[in-house]
Amino acid sequence: MRIILLLFALFVAGCQELPKEYRGEEGKKKLERYRYQFVKGVVEVSGDLRGKIPEKPYFLIISLRDLENPMPVAVLRVRNPEFPFKFKITGRHKLRADRMIEGDLILTARISKNPGADPQPGDLVGVVQVRAGQKGVRVLIDSEVR
């Protein structure tokens, strides 16, 4: 009986109208901004740096920033991933609700002993330019912070 009530509640919630602000042409434009709030791909480590991946625990920090602002729009931190690592960074990972993952972006993937924002000497880094909504991104970690 509980399952039937739960299914009914989900059906009713799913059939509700869109709020007024998302109806019509202007509403469609607003919704369209949210459709591409992600970047999806894989992080790989170049062969000569594989031996420099720190012992556990270590972190993979994937960040997205726009071309003008050095402050990241979104950050994904993963503890002790295996490589190659498949990722999807989304609006869920945004640092501020008022910023959007949109347009051309810089994606940085960094392996570090420290989960903090600032790169440290010995961190391994890869950078690639992407576009919001892009799938199949390949980020190669190919340099070391000195």
C-alpha cells in the first residue's frame, strides 16, 4: 500500500505545471541555461607522471572556471580515484548559486595530497578548454607544480 501511495505522489508531483517564470519563450531561454550545466569526460595521467601519483590518501580536484574570472565556478573533489577516472561536474558542484556553468570554460584536473584550493609543489596538473554541456572531454594530467 505504501508503494502505491508513493507512486501516486510521484505521479501527481510530476504532472504539475511549470512555474510562470519558465513558461513561454523567455521561460524556455531560462530553462535552456540549466540544460548544459555540466561537463563530462575522463581524466588520464601521462605515463611519465604515473609514478609520481602520491600514496593514499590523495585527492583529484577538478575545477571549472570561466575565461575571465580566476575564481572557479564549480569544484569536484574525489578521494583516491583510480585512473583513468570518468567524471561529470555539474551545477551540484557550483561554489555559488548565482554563477552558471556556461559558455567557454577552463577545466583543471589536479592530483594533490592536500584537498585545498591552492596548488602545492609536487601536485600533478592537466588543463583543457571546454564548453558547458560538452561530453567526451579528455583531460591529460601532464605537468608537475614546481
